[in-house]
Amino acid sequence: IALVPWTDPRLAGEGSYFAVLDTLGVPNAKAIIDFVVLTSVTSCLNSSLYTASRMVYSLSRRGDAPACAQVTSRSGTPVVAVLLSTGAAFLAVIANYLVPAKVFGFLMASSGAIALLVYLVIAISQLRLRKRLTAQGKTLSYRMWLFPWLTWAVILFISGVLVLMLLRPDHRLEVVSTMVLAVLVVCSGLLVTRRRARALAVGGVGQGA
């Protein structure tokens, strides 16, 4: 703001970084910004691929993902999980190419309120799990101050924000997309849990016989 006026027309078309470098007389400013952006996006993709593949590997170890994702190389890299995550990324790119803007818009909208939903679930889980631990007579080594009132305050605040977003037309798509995605994840988890319980029951009957 100190270098480039906020009314500068270059900000909308070229971006703030380019406008600043161009104002300072830096040669090839656009090429420099493009290189920095490309490097940043590549770094983001690399970290996302690492996170996604390790999550798939962890889910596979718990029986919530295909067993083949547990295969690792000699160095311990979950090769199949990395390939599955890379394949999912390619499918997203192809879908975005075939249906421009719609796939990207849905992904952006579905991730808009996901952080709020995650923290809401964490707060509710804290209430349930701490109550269960207390009922079992276990002593917590690290106790949260102002519990449970602060946890309830967080739940009410996040719920209020989600309701306000749902009432606003410019944020309604974010909440609806996030809820649809959450329902799909919950349904998938319930199906996997039911299938696992059925397999254990069949195994127990077989061992008893």
C-alpha cells in the first residue's frame, strides 16, 4: 500500500506483487512472479501428495482403505498410497479440464466451511470422550481450563457462524457443499464399520465352529 496506490489498475489485471516490482523498475517482473508462483504451487502439491498418501496408508492400516495401500518400498515409502493419491490428483485435473470452473468451484466451496466443521466435531468429541473417561475413573494429566463451558461456547459460536453462512446467499454454497461432502464421508465410514463388524462376526462364528 505504501508503494502502489490501491486504485492502481494494474492490481486487478497483473497482481500486487507484479505492480510493486514493476514500479521499482525490476526487469522481467512478470517472469519472476510466475516462477515464484509455480514454485509455490509445486511445493503445495508436493506437501499435499505427502499428506494424502500417508493418510491413505494410515486408513489402510486401520482397515478403512484398500489393503493394497499398505505396500511399502524398502525405504518405507507407501508406494501404492502415493500412486493412488497421484491418480486422484490427475482425475481432478482431467475433470477440471472437461468441465472448467465447475469442479474447481465445487472443491473450493466444499473446503470453505470444512475447517469450521472439523473444529466443531473436535469440540463435540472432547465433550463425549472426556465424559467417557471420567465415567471410567481415569485421571487426566492435562486438564482444559473452563471445561465444559468454554467447549460449549466454541460449539455455539461455530454453529452460529455456519447458520449465518447458510443464510447468506454468497456463502450458502460453501455450507451446502461442505455438508454434502460430510454426509458422504460419514456414510462411507458407517458402511466400512458395518462391513468390518460383519466380517468379525463371521470370523468369530467360524472359529467357534
